Amino acid sequence: MKPKAMRSGTVVSTVLVILLIAMGCATVWAQGPLETMRHRVFMRGQILDVEGGTAYLCLGTEQGAKVGDVLTVRRYVSIGGGGRGGHYRVDNIGTVQITEVFSHMANAKILKGDVKVHDVVDLNP
């Protein structure tokens, strides 16, 4: 029977190898299906950047966006409740109009409101 110190070292080594394999798989998946899901579900409609009077949106032709579309900008504001299951209210912040559109992204002119990074737009409010 191996000494206790050697057994725990073997367990730690095994766990590290499994972790490295999982990280490698996650990296491959991050460039494939999981990245696509993150982009299409979690980031859809997010304002990625604001520069001058232009907002850069994570919304494009694949989601049905077209040049000329006028979208309402919303902001989710925490009203407490704690933790990840906290409560939020949705404030309408302003409007943007798409000026240039690509498959997953769009540039939009800010028509009104104090639009900021992480605000959200949606084609079907």
C-alpha cells in the first residue's frame, strides 16, 4: 500500500490532467457550438461599444436586422433581491437607427437617449 502522501499526490495529478483536458475541449468548443450559442443567445442585441453618436450592436442580418431599422434601447437595472436571482426593472433609454449591417453586427446612429455599453436592443420588442 502506498503512503498517504503519495496517494494524494496521484489524486492531485489525475485531477490536473482531467482539468487540462476539459480546458482543451472547452477551448475547441468555444470556437464552435458554445461560442455560437453565447453569441446568438446571451449577446444578441447587446450594445458592444458607443463612440460619438454611433452604437455598435451585436445584431445583424442573421437575426433579421436591416439598414433603416429603428430600435428601442433598453437597460436592465437591478432593484435588489440579491444574488444571481436578483430582480430587475427594464428602462427604455432611447432609440437607434441601423446605418450599416453585417451578418452578426450592425452600426447604428443614436437618435435619442443616453445609450451605453451593455444596453440592449431587440428587433421584436
